[in-house]
Amino acid sequence: MCGRYDLNESPQILALYFRLFAEPPTFRNADVRPTNTAPIIRLHEGQRLALPARWGLIPSWSKDDKIAQHTFNARAETVAEKPSFRAAFKRRRCIVPVSAFFEWRAIPGEKKKQKLRFASPEQHPLALAGLWEHWQRLETGECVETYTIITTTANDFMAPIHDRMPVILGQGDWDAWLDQATGNPLLLQSMLAPCPDDWLECVPA
DNA sequence: CCAGACGTTGTT
DNA sequence: GTCTGG
DNA sequence: CCAGACGTTGTT
DNA sequence: GTCTGG
């Protein structure tokens, strides 16, 4: 599961860490939520760029945007087959850059849940595996680009809090994940595993 | 053939 | 767009 | 994802 | 319970 995150990096850090072709505009949002617009990293005319998109994937064939309420995550186990995701899985993979993501823990006797922040112990950004899609609203012709974050089973670090977690890609996987020419479904699928336990630390938000 | 769905999470 | 159910 | 709303009428 | 807004 991954329904809330934080992106708070300078354009310089984003460009350096993700090896972007150009520095993106400044973007800071400590509480990115589904339906919000945030930058995603993908190839555009062969160049790796951070471009804005809306969180909640709308398939190109969708008649309206209601489905986006339920497509902000895609399950790694089924993403290759589901009608809403399979086209994007083949040709429109992206990295969702985050400084951290949030999960909640219910406290007995408390009304509100406790918010927990998961980030890199080395304080570098995290590369979440995502898909993006292009959609046109029939009534207006308005073009909308949207994305989803792929989830997988929790690793041991995450398991006490939740049974799902976002897929976090290691640097060695970035090129193949973003490349449209990567056609081997098994290779792609192999990247969608829970990350090692020591890639994350957790503090109350 | 047409009509209708197409999704995830957490919680009970 | 494409698959499933009727 | 969580938090918060969820309704109508008439009168000022 | 379920939808909407953020």
C-alpha cells in the first residue's frame, strides 16, 4: 500500500540523483495525495525527465475519470494482466520520486491513527516503481497524464505495520525499467520485489 | 452477438 | 481497447 | 491514503 | 456505510 508521500528535494538533487537530462521546476509537497499532481520520471523523446502527472491512473479507454479513485496503486502480482494497467506496463513505466512515504498505525483507544514516515536511512530520495498513462476527456478534449504506484508484499521491516509496500527500485534497475524497449515480462516482473530491509527507516511523522 | 466492466486498500 | 458474462 | 461530511426550507 | 475533498 502507498497512499501518501512527501517530495521535498531541490531540482539540483533530483537531477543529480536520478541522472535527469534537465533540471525540473521546483516542486515541494510534504503531503502528496491521490488526485494531486506531482512529478514523475520517465523518458520523453529519449530523454529522462521529471514531468508532472496526476496521481491515479486513468486508462486511455476510460469514459470518465472516476476510476482514478481506485487506481493510485497497482498490484505487482497482477499488473501485467489487468486491463487498466497492462498497456502501461508494456510501454509506459516510470519512477515516482519521493523523499518518503507514509503509512498509518491504529493506536488502541485513540481516534486518529498514528502517521509514520518511511525514508532512506541515507536520506536520499526513493525511486518508486510506477506506470503512467495518457487520457483525453471526451467532453472537452482536455489531455491528462496520470500515474500509479506499484505495490508488493511487505518485507520484514514493513510487515509489523502493513502487509503491502511500494516497490522501490535500486539504481541498477532504473535504465531497464524506464526503457520502452525492455520487452521481457519476466525481467520486468523480477524488479517488482520487496526491497531489502535496510533500505528504509521509520520515524513518527 | 451486445452490454458492461475494467481497481486497491483496510476493516468488519 | 479488450475481455467476460449473458 | 485519511478525515470529514452526509440535508432542506424559508427568512434575514 | 459510503462518498468527497485534500
